Amino acid sequence: MYTSRFQTRQRRGRALDVASAACLTLLQPGAALWAQTPAIAQATLPSVTIQTSRNSLLGEASTASEGVVTQDQLEARTTYRPGELLEAVPGLIVTQHSGEGKANQFFLRGFNLDHGTDFRVTVDGMLVNQRSHGHGQGWTDLNFLIPELVDLLDYRKGPFYAAEGDFAAAGAAHIRYASQLPQGIFSVGIGSDGYARSLLADSPKLGAGHLLYAIELYQNDGPFVVGDNYKKINGVLRYSQGTLANGFNLTALAYRSNNYHATNQIPLRSVQNGSLSRFDAIDQTDGGQSSRYSVSGAWQRSNEAGASQINAYLVRSDLDLYSNFTYFLDNPIDGDQFNQKDRRTTSGVNASHTFLGHALGLSVGASSDTTIGLQLQNDRIRNGLFNTVAQRFLSTTRSDTIRETSLGLYAENTTRWSPQLRTVAGLRADRFVFDVASNNTLNSGKSSDNIVSPKLNVILGPFNKTEFYASAGSGFHSNDARGTVITVDPRSGDAVDRVPGLVRAKSAELGVRSEIVPGLQTSLSLYQLNFDSELVFIGDAGNTEAGRASRRTGFELSNYYKANRWLTVDADVSFARARFRGNDPAGNRIPGAVEGVASVALAVDNLGPWFGALQLHYFGPRPLIEDNSVRSASTATLNARVGYRFSKNTLVQLEGFNLTNRQASSIDYFYESQLRGEAAPVADIHFHPIESRSLRLSVVTQF
């Protein structure tokens, strides 16, 4: 959950009570997720609908690196997997190094975010990142997402927002599901590599509200020698009443995938010597299954004096994952396959209240709004790491029961000192309590940690449709609870050092946002982000690895151009310089740290019955080792869509992915592995290929 920085800027008498979430989003640029954010006060004006190409954030945003992506913009994008919806965030790369049932890999602002560390993601207020996870800290599995139900995506970058807590140092994205659909949807799709998908969704009126339901059936094999056999069933049930300003909803989500196969990263040497194809694997017994079930509720009320909101959730999730990344390095007889299990129940409550009103008495027209908020989360976790062969149990490396509880309190004040000067100042305090019961009593115990994070944003403008920003703030990410109490390595028995529960990040940013050119929205941000340490829990080994302090410096340029009534262009480019701080003979590069990212997306509509899109993504080369002696190659993909509307309610569309059929990597690593028959370990690049060219045809009927 988070409370929007826009909520405090709604002035008395300016608010409109609108008929739908989409209308309110357009009327209130940058509006945050209704399940999380107090909306504006109701007035007596009639419902209206405003058509616009994109929400303008001039006079509303706190930084140049935040934005809102509407449902129409999301629908114009091609997405191979649900998590790629997040690539609507400029500079963000979403990829995969394993089977489709696994959480994606994320890259942003010079970070290899692994499966989600330092990039916070919520869906209707529920934190998706999982703490102290069996595979990796911040595990963010978005396979339960149904793209057609996403009504809004609100993103922000850097630790400059008081409502953003754990995992948000690099950025955050908040996804809102719709409470009502304009029409029912029935969609059927087939495609290359065993792809098939069907979706049924509608939101009929029920009593004083609406009952939204959706069910999705999905399968995909991918281009691999042994197919993914990824099958999932997804369901949504939501009852809602009222508006975004004054209303509530109750929601149940259910997702399950069973026994999918995973083609994990493979050694480059095996492909180069011809013993392995690009889409083959060393261990063909890798794979897993996962599930996620949740119930949640949200309530909000607003009037001319202020706005309140509360949302609560309960999530039950399971992961049973089998992987082998080093083949026969540790166990020359049976191989190195391991099993990671994670079963957890997560509960959370988030609440905030915004005091709207004129204050300070400093000058005529000066106003000040203040938001106070609380975020409480508790995780009851059972996870373990086990040695296996062909998914058969061999031995236990470690097994743990974890209870992790956090409380975050924050306050944020927005003051408009004059028509061209405003400030957004915030203060956040967090406390985490960790309780670990391990199968090895030497790695059991309790610990706690606290952190206080100040934030300040100064905004000048708008001047001639141009606004300037200066921001400074600190944030944090939590470390795995097991690392805070560990004393011995679970494999070797050697003594190891404990790590702090919370790691501080500090950042500064300068930015500019302009709409001076008709139809063009441009933003530029220059930033520096420092981390005290890049400590991570190594799920494959069951221990904590200490990293050095780091610094990232870079820029992001984002452009959105509405050329005419039928063509829009998105063009983004970013670059980051990531280095460990201090000198070390091993080198100062951060392995896997993304450097250059660029994308261009063209969307065509209103050409009679035809519509389409073209999307180019560039993922630049990266250092794979600290001394920069080994680097990955760049990856560029071209995706497209073309569609035809037979009638107002029926359309057909064809999507194409990797149209140039490039043989590139979705991700690269450099480490030692040993194949059967090799006399010694070999340091090599290990990669997962991007999917070969594929097509998907779908028919959509609205009713």
C-alpha cells in the first residue's frame, strides 16, 4: 500500500464525483490506486468523461521520474508474459532465466534487481515482493496478473516518497485492478510453441454495487527442446460499491500452476562445441509448481476537510522449485540439483488520512496538506533448501520457520508556497522484528532493526509548461531474516558473520518535465543512488553473502508524443554507471548491473477498423565480473501487433514476438560449473536465450 503524493493537492471545490475509475484518473492526473489512496471530495457537479492522450503531471508530480500509465496505453503494448506489463515503466527491463512459472528478473537504474529486490510492486495494495523467500529476497511473482483487468499503473523511482517502504530504493510500481468493466470480455487465443489462452470476465450489477469476475486458462511450452508445460488457472472475484472517492471493495484472487518444466541457463561452452542447442538444458528434471490465494478489502471516505482510506489483505502462497545451475560441480555422482520450498501466510493492514486545507498563513493562496499513514505486515514462513536428484530428495541443507513483522509510520506534507513553488517533505520510520527457528539451533534466534528515512522534494514551476525538480531522500531494503541470526554456514559449518536487518540507501535527483512542444511530453532525470551494502541471501547455498557499498549514477529520458489522432510514440533511453565504492583488487564493477536501456513504441489506432503497434527494446551489454574482463552482449527485440475490428464488439489481432528471430540472451551470468566428464570446474558465461520468433492469434468479443 502507498498513499499518493497527489492526494494532498486536491483543492476544495475542485473535486468531481465521476462515474468510473477511468474518468477519475483522467480528471485527477497521476491519481493513485483507489484501493490505497484517499481520493478527492465529492461535489454536486455531474459525471463527465474527458478524452486525453496521456495524463499530464505538470503541477502534480514530485519528481521527473514518476508517471501514470493508463489502461489504453497498456492495451497498446505487446507482452509475452504478464510481468512485462511493468516495461511500461521507462528504463525497466523484465526478463526470465528459467521456466515461465518462476518470478521474472528485473533490471532498472543500474541494478540487476534479481527477482525484485529494490523494486517494490503492489497489486491493489498487496505487496507482491516476498521477504525472506526461499529462492531470493524480494521474490516478485506476477504470473497471477490478468492484463485485461489492469486499470492503472502508477510508478515512481528513487527513495523520495514517504509512503514507499521496503524494496523501493530503486523504484516502485503500483497496479490497480478495475472494479467495473465497460463490457464483458470473452477472449480466445492460440499461437506458436503450444500457446493457448482463454479469458472470460464481466462485472454485472449486483445490489447497490457490481460483482466483477474473471477466469483465465493459460498454457505455453516455449521453444525449448523439452517444453515448459506451463499451465495455469487464474481467477478473480470482486464486489464493489461507490466511487473512487467514497466506496469499498472486497476481492478474492486465486492462481495455481502445476508441475511446469524449467529450462534454466546453460553454459556457453556447450553451445559453442555443438553438444547442446540454444534451447536445450543440462538437467531436464528442473521445474516446479506455485500457487497464490488472497482475500483483500479496501475502504475510503473523503470530504472537503480530508480523506481516509484503509485496506487489508491476507495472502497464502506456495512455491516448490527444482534447479541445477552448476550441474556436477558439488556432487559429481548425482549432480547439483536442489529444491527450494517456500510456504507462507502474509497479512497486512494499511491506513492513511490526509488533512486537506489552507494553512501556514504565510501568504495569500499558500496552502498545505498533510498525510499520515501506517503500514503493518506480518509473514509466517516455512521454507527450506534440500539436495535432490531428478526431484528426488537426497538431504537437507537447511529448514527454517520464520516469523517476520514490520511496522512503518510516515508523514508527508505538501505545501504550495506560490503558484510556481511547492515542496513535498516526508519522514518515515520502520521497525522490523525477525524470529527464526532453524533445523540447526546455531542458526536460530531473534533480532530486530529500525530505520528512519527523511525525504524532500522541491518543485519550481510550471513556467511555460515546464517544471523543475530537486529531490533528496533515503530509503532501505530488508535483508533475509535468516542472515540476521546466522552463525555457521549450513553447508560447510564454517563460522559466518551476521548481517543487519535493514540496509540504508541514499539518493539525490535533479529533473525537468516539459510539455512546451504541442503533443509532446518529455521528462529528464539525473540521479545518484548510494547503498551502504548489497547484502543478499544466497538461496542456492542457504547463507548470506556480504557485498560492498555501492554507487549508481545515471540519467533517464522519457518521451511521449501524440503525433495525431491515429499515431502515438513512446521513446525512452536511460544509462547508469554502477560501481562498488572503495578500491578492491578484484575490481569495482557490479556484476549484472544494467548500463544502457532504450525502447521505442509506436501505437496506431483510429484508422477505420485497423489498429496496431510496433515495439523495439534494447538491453545493453553488462559487466559479468568485477574487473569488467567478461561482459554480456546486448539484446534487442522487435515485437508487433496488428488487429482488425469486425464490429464494435468483436476484433481479431495477431501478435508477433522477436520478429527478427535474433539469437540473443535474455540474461547472462559468469560463474564456475562442471559438466559430466569434465575434470575440473570451468568459469564460463551461462545464459538463457530469448524466445525465438513466435506468433499469437486471438479473437476478442465484448458482450
